[in-house]
Amino acid sequence: MRRYLWAVAALLLATAALGVSACGDDDDGGGGGGGGGETGGSITVATTGLDNSDPVLFQTTQAVQAFQLAYVPLVTYAHEPGEDGSQVVPGLAEEVPEPTNGGKTYTFKLRDGLVYSDGTPVKASDFENTIKRLLVLGSGWSFFYSPVIEGTEEFQKKGDMKADISGIETNDNAGTIKVTLTEPDTKILFALAEPYAAPTPTAKSPGKKLKNPPPGVGPYILDIVDFNSKYVLKRNPEWSKMNIPGIPKGNFDTIVGAVQDNVTKMTQDVISGNADFMTEDPTGDQLPEVRAKYKDRLLEEVNPPNTYYFFLNVTLPPFDKLEARQAVNYAIDSNALVRVFGGRLAPSCNFLPPDIAGYAQNDCKYGDPSGKPDIAKAKQLVKDSGYEGEKVTVWTNNKDPRPAIADYYRDVLNEIGFEAETKTLDQQVYFEQIGRKSTKAQTGFTDWFQDYPHPGDFIESLLSTRALSSEVTFNQGFVSDKHVDSELDDLRGKDPEATTDQWHELDNYVVNDKAYVVPYGGEKSTSFFSERMDAQNCGAVHPVYKNDWLLFCKKG
Amino acid sequence: MATEPATEYSVERPAVFEEEARREGVEGMGPWRLALRRLRRNKIAIAFGVLFVLVVGACLAAPLWADDVAHTSPIKNHLSDTIVVDGKKTNVVSLDGVPIGPTWQGEFFLGADTNGRDTMVRLLYGGRNSLLIGTVAALITTLLAVLVGILAGYFRGFTDTVVSRSLDVIWAFPAVLLGVALGTALTLSGLNLGPIEISSRSKLIPILIIGFIYIPYMARPIRGQVLSLREKEFVEAARAQGAGPLRIMLSEILPNLSSTVVVFFPLMVANAILLEAALGFLGVGIPPPEPSWGNLIGDGVDHILSGPHLAIVPGVALVITVLALNVFGDGVRDAFDPRATIHLEH
């Protein structure tokens, strides 16, 4: 009897111990920390990953969300959801300077006591080094700065990191940086607010691509554990000592980026709590399921303004002919693509997205985007172009639903008289490949999300001759049009709100008159959070970063 | 979806057929006729053989179904199209991206996929591709396995060592992993070996990969048999008559391997079809938009709730085909040697 009682007691104790351990920790996925709105702990973000380890070379939205936590530039975007997030506020500089010298000169003063995450003091000359790296490495963003900043064109021709950029004068002792432009340009502050313009230590930032990110100034330090599977953002111990106002320190000690291609698995991970957020949108079956069962942690809202389109390489057959380009515009059915997006596409015939300054509805020369395509006209135009039967490769990447988009596009091109097939690359290398002239990509999938709230971010970045100065360009159609360039030159120093008609005319020109691109709409994105995250209060979309991880919080 | 390691069989030499014939009271009947007689009596094997032939027939008839019944092609998108089902106009793919299920009528008999492509048409064309790749790969495996098996078994010594160790290296890798590694590399850039250039989109790529991977599975038992055959009196007699190694290998040894080959071949085809499906499922088989059963299953998995037919239908087709081949292959094995000893190697 006594042995029996001991056994029962032991069993009861063991059961109690198991019960306590099961209830004790509510962080089942991210590890560490507690709930209840307190700071600290860790969250996991499921993502397709960074497209580059070098902070001056990344291109994707997924990458900017991580890099902006570790690389604060001279000025930065307000960490506010919605439109307020478009405001440029002081970053490493004490204030956002007013232009002088007829709008051509901006003088920044670095805050005192700035140090990088490795403890190295920040020097004013480090900023010039960053701009040099952008130019020497042929970053896709280099045209934001060259020839905008005086002396950058000459520097690019030399291609030597030791050469000087005459339009950037720095004084390390005084901590001042004077940037002089070739002409007034209202976009420059936006360009300088991007994470790729953030200073990094000159000694650790040479003129070659870095396999590991250099130290930066930011609330977090970015550590790439394995480029294809994991990166970690951990708190920068130097950050809190510097007291930079207006930039949140973030609510978590660690943010783990779990890299994978499989969007289905990402969604499952967020549902189960193995991940707290995903940078992609649930697709396929899962979107209706998520909408029905988890609507309290799924936000669906108008994104940062964005445009989805097919690029047409105007330097290669068949799209060197206007008729061939027009044919494609007539043939595309936006309603079909709405289905591929699971209902999340808002059809449009504009290149500029709604909600951006300078937008006005186009004439939709190729038909109502909500209506039916004109296949007969498209076929005739292909015949007229002389390229009937021409072989065309449709490029795309492997992130859902891009393969399905490309397959639809291939089918349309075959229907109107081309011989098309698809070529799929990994998402992490895709944009770099199609942006190289040597790749000779004739046409394919692409998209653009607003980097800053200015129509030039779309038309100048994607359709100007200036954009071709980068070794890897975002002007994947390799468009070089004198009218576009001269209009952009004229609009550069002007307020876009006051020049809507001119921007509208340019939008009409590139789509309706010249068919340089085939826009089909804008994506309504989702932000999907795990159960423990406070999606409603801390998950709203940021107009530049899409999601600002510094604003994420757990439920209180 | 992993493929099992191929079963390794050890089949007794055809000389035993005389003994079997005597036991069955059909003395004087040759081994082939005897085997055929046994096979005909195996109703289950015959039934599954017929089933396999029906599957092949259906897949060969894919163009007929596509052109005359479904009026579409396997790669044609119908995203915005509508169809009348039970008198009601229905979207082939809804605005939410949900494809129509089986209509049981000519168009979209088994429904559509998320690009609005006809599932039945893709199933049949996918079967053509899977069967073609599986069969040709098995043929390549057989030819090369017989070649290296005979060379290794006959010459022994250094030749045997080199060949056997090479086979061991291939054997050491799990078939699916090796297939994925080779598939990933070759589907990106194609194959360029001197004057030989094969496009990354060519079906030859998965054929050559699968054909290569399975060589050791067949070459090793063949080598074992050749080691035994070369010691037989008829080989000694041929040598005594002045026959050289080539003549002996072709006229004495190769014919005695024929029953082994006949037994192994259907099983090789089954394994090759399974591996092709695995590679297609993992995205390193035939490149899209061409269908195969593997990539159809892979595409369907993401829509298992809204469109279960997308994954289930090609999955069932694959199971039926491989099962039919395996049962028929077992029947062939039993017909050639009812006392065959089976060795499974991992």
C-alpha cells in the first residue's frame, strides 16, 4: 500500500510538472520573451530573403524591410503608418536642411557622438564613400545620385574610389556634409533618405561587393547567418546610447529572418505561430482560408503605391517595333490576371499608380482594363510588325504567383502570333539578371513599389536614359527616349502636385503613344501576423518600406 | 514523394527451365514458350498488364481528346473564360482564383487548374511525358547496365574494380537527392559536352538523369550473373574453339541474360516513372508549361482545399500505372523463374 501511494504521488508530481512547463512559456515559435505587450524577446519573419548582402546593392522590398533597421541615413522616412510615413525626417543629421544656392545645395550636420555598431565613430567622409560605392559597384540606385550630384558623372568615368566627387564636400572635424546638385531636384532628399545612402565605415566599405554587411548605425545589427536560409537582426547596443529622436528602437531584442521560397509553408508557419509575420502574401487555397479564419490578424490594404507590368526590351526584336509592343498591350486581359492574383489586383491602364502625386486616369487607348482584350487587333499588329512567328522568351521568377503570371503571358503571346516560352529564375537573382543588358531579356514580369512619394520614382527610375547609367538597371526595357528625358528634366525641380497635367501626359506617352510598357494593375497587398502579434494596432502598411518592423508589437 | 530503392533480383540461369519443363510435363518446350505459358496462366498479372496498356493507350490518345472532345491544348490558359454547367454559366476560374472542379462533360471533364488549363488534357499529355521519360530512361539504364555489367563480370580484375567502384559511388547517393542535384544544375543551363548540346528545356535532360541514376541497380545483378556464366562449360567450349572475348560476350553470355533483362525492364520503367514524378514534383523535371504527373501533383498541392482534383487525379494515375507495372513485372519474374530469390539492398 505504501509503495502504491508513493507511486501515485510521483505520478501526480510528474503530471503537475508537465502542466507547469506547458503553460509557462507562451512563445512557442519565436523563442524568448513574453507576451502582454512588453518589449524584448524574439520574433520570426518568414521571407524570401535578401537579394544581396551589400547594403548599396539590394533591390527588393523584402530586403529594404531588413536593411532599414540597420542602416539609418542622414535623413530618413518617418516611422509612421500610412501617408505620414512619407515624410522625410532627420536621421543621422541634426535636421532636414532647406536647400540653398537656388535649390541646388543641401548642408547636413551630423549629430554628435554617432558611432557604428562596431563602436567606430561616424565620419562625414563616410557618406561620400557610400555614394562612391553606389556608383563604382553599378548599383541599380546609382542614377538617383548621378548625374544629380555635381561631379558624379566625372567620378563614374574614372571609376576609382580614390577619386573625388566635387559635389560632395565633407568636414570630418565639423561633422558637416555639403551636397551640391547639378540642378534643383525635389527628389534628392527622398533619395538620401533611402537605406542604401546610409554611411558605413570607410575602412570596412571598399569598392567591391561585400559578402557580409558592414557595420551601420541603426536600432539593429544585421547578421547574415546563411544567405539562403537565415539572417538575424539583433539589437545594436550602441543605438540606445546615441538617443536619436524620432526613430523607434523596436520592440524586440531579435528579429529572425527565416528564408524560404515556399509561400504555402510560410503561411502555414504564421498560422501555427512558427513565424510571426511573412513578407509575402498568402496565395492559392490559403488566402480564402486566412481571410475566413484569421481576419483579425490579416490586414488587406492599398499598398505602398505600386505598378505591375511586363517590360518590353525595345533594343531587341520583336519589341523594337512599336506595332509589336502595341499588340501586347491590346492582348493583355487584366481580368485574367486578377484571377492569378487571387482577386488582389486592381486593374489599371496607367503606369503611375493611383495615390501618387501626379496621377490622373489615362485614356486607356488599348481598351478598358476591366473589359475584354482585342486579340484580333493584336494579331494584326503582330503581322504588321513583321515579327509573326518570332521566338520570344518570357522571363519570370519562382515566387508565387509569378510563374502563373508568366505562363498566362506566354499563352497570350503565342495566341497573337509569337512563339513564346518561359524562363524562370530564382527570386533572389531575378531582378539583377533582367537588369543587365548582357542577359538580353526580351520581355517578362516586373513590378515596382514606391520608394518615395514622387512620380519620378516610377517614370525616371524605370523609363529614363539616366536609369541606364547603372550596370544593373531598373529600366529593364532599356528605354531611351528624348521626349521622356526632356520632360523629366523639366519636371525635376517642380512640385509634382502642381504639375499633375505634365506627369499625366508623360504617363499617357509612355503607355498609349509608345507602348514602352504593358501595365496591368496594382497589387492590394496583405500583412499577415501570428496570433501573438498585435496586427490591428502595430501592423499598418508603411508607404516606403511596406511593413516597418520597428513598429511591430505583441498583443497587450 | 521518395522512390524506393530498386529491388535487386537474382534470377537463376535459363538452363533451369529444362528442369521446370520436365516437372510440368511439357518437355521440349523452350524457356520463352514456357515462360509465356506461365504468364498467361497468371490472370492477375495479365489483368494489370492490360491495365497498363489501357493507360498507355489513353495517354497516346491525348491529342484526340484534346482536339475533338475538350477543344483545347494542355498549355492553353482559360482564365477569363466561362462554361455552361448544368445550364448555368460558370467561370472556369473565379475572381478569387479558385478553378472549376470536374464538370463531367467534354470541356473541363476533370476540372481546370489555377491558370484555367484543362486538367484532363494535361493529365493525358502529362502521362505521355511521364511514360515516355520513364520508358526511354529505363531503356538507357538497361543498355548501359548490360554493357558495364558484362564488361565488369567478364574481364574481372582491374576492369571490374573500376566499374564496380564507379557504380558504388552512384549507388551511394539516394536516387531522389542525386536526381534533384543533377536536375537543378542541368535544367538551368542545359548540357554542354563538347559537340553535344542539349537545351535545358529538352526532355532528354530528365531522361539522361534518370537513366544514369539507375544503372547500378541493374548492372550489379547482371555483373553477378556474368561472373557465374563465364565459368560455364559452353563458354569454355567457345574459348577452346578460338572465340575471342567480344564473340563470347555477344554470342554466349548476352543471350543468357535476356530473361534477366526481360524481368527487370518493367520494374525499371516503374521506378523511372516514379523518379520522374518526384523530380517534377520538386520542380526540377520537365520545365513548365509542359505537364508531367509529377509537376501536376506539385502544382495541385497548393490548392488541395479549393481544388483537390488537381493533386489527387494525377496522383491516382501515377499509382495505377506504377502498380500495374509492378504487378505485371512480378508476373513476368514468376513466369521466367518461379524460384527467383529476391535481395533488397539499401
